[in-house]
Amino acid sequence: MEISTVTALVYMWMKPVLGCLIAGSGFSTKKQAQKHRPLILKSVNIVMGLMFNPHLVLALMTWTFLCPSQCNGAQVPCAENGKCVVEKKGVIEDRLHNNDNCNTAFGQYCVCEDGYEGDGYTSCTDINECDANLCLNNATCENRPGSFKCYCPGDIWGSTCNKVPCATNGKCVVQKKWGIEDRLHNNDGCNQEYGQYCVCLDGFEGDGYTSCISST
């Protein structure tokens, strides 16, 4: 039996039932329902036309029988230390629900977490950041899963041992386009990651870090 024949038979059976439901639910008296009968029948025809359109029925049947295998085939797990992301309007975002695999049918794909490298699907191995000499000022570097830690010598501090105190009678400056400029806030060390460095105050001489001696 063709789909058009089936939908026609179902349409003939459902139309009066749906009409009665609509007519009985929205009006308090039979007289009101009879008054609005043309509008009710028009609404029923629109609803039934959408519900039993042969092309729509065929599309739904195809989706019902074929989608499970196709959709499941598009779902892939990410590697350990990997995550599923999707690009939205040029911005790459993490998927909120990352425990049900990555669905490539919707543009989702796997990448490695920060601090790891690999294809995101089969492997994500830890990056040894210490090989890049990220710790400054002769600090000791310790590699950790997905990250690293710097152990700073003396009074130096900062995530990469990048903040250095200036000597007494020294000051922290930074090179700008218009020349050398004093830092306004000099109580948190001279940040070498931003090109800041120590010099002696006027009337003093030295390296700016360990000593500044009066020159007079």
C-alpha cells in the first residue's frame, strides 16, 4: 500500500476525532461551537495537512529507521586527556556535556587538553614544559601532568620566577615607545615577562638588582 493511501485513510479517521476535540475543548456551549465551525474545520485541515503530508511521513520514517545507525556512527570518543569542542561563529567552545562522545555530524571534534599534545582521538601525551626553559633566573623547573612548576631562588617569585625585587635605592622601569618610564606600582617586583628591569636611582650606581651605591 502506498504512503499516500495510508495517510489518506488515517486522515479520514482522524479528522472528525480531532475536530470534536478542538470543538469540545474551547467552547462552553454547543451553540458557540457551531458558530465557529468554519474556523474549526479550517484549523483541522491545516493541522491534518501538516501531520499527514506524504513527504513529511516519508522523511520521518527514513529518519526513524536510518538515523540510529548513522548518528551512532558519527559519535566518537576522545582520548584520555582530550576534550570535545565545537566551533560557533568563529569561536571554539568546549561542549558542556562531554560524557557522551563527540558527534562529528554536528561539527564537533576532539582536541587535547591544555598541556597535552596529540590528535585528540587516539592519544594526548603530556608536554614537558621544562624543555622550553620557561622558568627564568636559574629557577628549577618541575614538569607536572598538563602543567609545570618553577621553584624560584632567593627573593624572586612569580609563576615563571619572573618577578624580581630591585636593590635598595633602585627602581623598576620599562621601555615604552616614548622612552624609559618608571613603573607606578613598584611593590610587586619587576616583571621581566613585560620587559621591566631594575636600575639605580639618580645619584647611585650599580646593577639595580643587588646593589646601588652612592656615586658622590
